[in-house]
Amino acid sequence: MTDDAGMRYFWLWDVFFSFVYVMVVSLVLFVAEEATTAERAGAVALLSVIAVCYATFAKRFIIAERFGWQLNLFAAVLFLGVAGSAFLVPYTQYAFFGVIPLLFMSMRLAVAIALVAVSIGFTTLFATIGDPDANWTNSALAITISVIFSVMIGIWIDKVVQQSTERAELIAKLEASQAEVGRLSHEAGVAGERERLAGEIHDTLAQGFTSIITLVQAAESELGRDEAQVRKHVALALRTARENLAESRALVGALAPAELTESSVVDAIRRQAAKLAEEIGVAAEFVVQGDRRPLPTGVDVVLLRAVQESLSNVRKHACATSVEIVLSYQDKSIVVIVSDDGAGFDVSEPTSGFGLRGMRSRIDQVGGSLSVTSSPGSGTTVELEVCT
């Protein structure tokens, strides 16, 4: 048994041991009238030595299952104390109700069985020697029955203690496993949140800053030549900065994208197409197919972010003259296709950026699929499908 379990439940055994001690001492003092005063005093003294030894040092070693010379010494005290008291007053044999369990708790099972058999035999013999009318046949029968019964009790006690120990070890392992699962879940949650924030920052703030830089550079190139174009680029940069500010506030507040808080995903994508056309002068067409229906917020976010990332790649890499965005409401799914006539790229070559990787991560969260078709000089088509 563990120290904790022992301290919780061992008081029940203390109550039983105290009851046996009081009852046997009462028998010696008030029932054993044939014994002399000295014999009764000696028997009580020997029983008291057992009780004191148990209370002062044996109990804590029994609870901790620290088998060693201390409990071997206690077992010797038990044997000599009970045998001696039984020789003085035969009634003290009833102390075996408390002594036998102590022997099994103080020693290994095999040793305890042997010692119990010897203790019962010697104690019964000592008690019989002092009785001139003793029946030795009955004594031998009593010894045999007592040994068998005591061994059965001892084996039962050992099994109970063993099961308690195994149960305590299992509980400790389960608690350790739960703590490990909790730690891993926490780490996974932290990693997932970092991934989410990285994706949000890339899809919103980083793209917005890229647009602002592009617009400021365009305005700078027009300085002194075309005042109207400079004002147009600066106005677009200011609007993009405000949108970035709104996105950052939404990100801090763990809200949906700012563009979706006041309008639908269709309107948000249409604004993205118009914004692209204003910024880089391409022909951006947005087409909606099928009957529009409300979608879960998570799906709306994925669709918008996928379009934003695709258009960001058009800005930075494609050098395209036209872009087409198709949002198709199908019976059991929603499909977004973004295609351009730009430079294209080799999809088999690994990319170092976060864009496509972040897009795939978002799509996986809603159980969707993503395909990218492109080749150098042939433009790029990004197709996203989410089952609804």
C-alpha cells in the first residue's frame, strides 16, 4: 500500500487492533480467575509490550511496506509476547485475532505463513502445558484448524494489499498520463494558435502592407508628372491602411475578418477584385454561379482568405493583364476558382513562402480541397472546393 492510502484507511485496522487488545486484557483481568495475580500481570505486560511496539515504530514500517530488520524484530516480539502470555494465561490465545494479521502485514507471505503456523503451535502447546486436564488430541485438532484458517486469512490479506498497491500504481500512472496528455494538448493548442495567427497576419496585415508599399512607390514615380494619379495612389494607400487597421483590431479581438462583419462573402470578394483592378490596372472579373445561400462563418473566412492570397500572388508575381474569380454555389459544395493569364510557375518546385502552405492549412480545417494548376508562361489557376 502507498503511504497516502495507508494514512487514509489504516485507522480502521487501528480500531480493530485496539478492540482486540482491550477485550483480551479484560478476559485476563476479569475472567481468568484460576490464574494468579502475578500471572495476569505478566500476561497483560506482555500484551502491552506488543501494543507499544506496534504504536511506536512498527505501524509506520507496515504502512510503508518497508520490510527489514525492524519488522523482523517486531515479529519476534509478537511471537514471544503471545506465546509467553498464553503460557501464563491461556485466554490470551484470543489475541491471535489481532496478531495474525499483523504477522502477515509485517513479513513476506511465505515467511509469515511459516511463522504463523509455528506461533499457533507453540502458543497452543504452552497454554495446554499449564492445564493438567488438557486433551492433546483436541489441542492438535485446534492447532490444525487454526493454522489452516489463519493461512487462508493471511493469503486473503496479502492479495488485498497487493491489489491495493497495484491499484495505487495504476492510478499514479493514469495521473501521470493525464498530466502528459494535458501538457501535449496545451502545446498543440499553442502551436495551433501560432499557426492561426501566422496565417491571419500573412493573409491580412502582410498583404495590406505590400499593397501600401506598391501604391506609395507608384505615387512616388508619378510625382511632378501626373497629380491626379498621385492623388489616386495615395487615396488607395490610405484606404488600404485603414482596412489593415480594421483587420488588426479584428485579429486582436479574435473576430471574423473585418470585411465579413458588415457584408457577405460575395460582397467581400467583389471588393477584393475591384481593389486589385484599381491598384495594378488589370481587368478583374468576378462571377457568381448558382443560388446563393448562407455559409458557416468558418467557410466564409476560408473562401475570402483563399481569394486574398491568390490575388496577392497576382500582385507580386504574375504580371497578369486579366484575372477571373468564379464563386460557384453547387448542390453539396462551394467552389472558388481564381485564374490569371500571368507568368505562371512550376508547381513541382518547392516554395519557401507561407502563402500556399497557409492556404492549404486553412482549407484542411474545414475539410476542403485545393488544387493549383500552372506552368511557366501559361498563367495560374487556383481551385478551392469545400463541402457544405
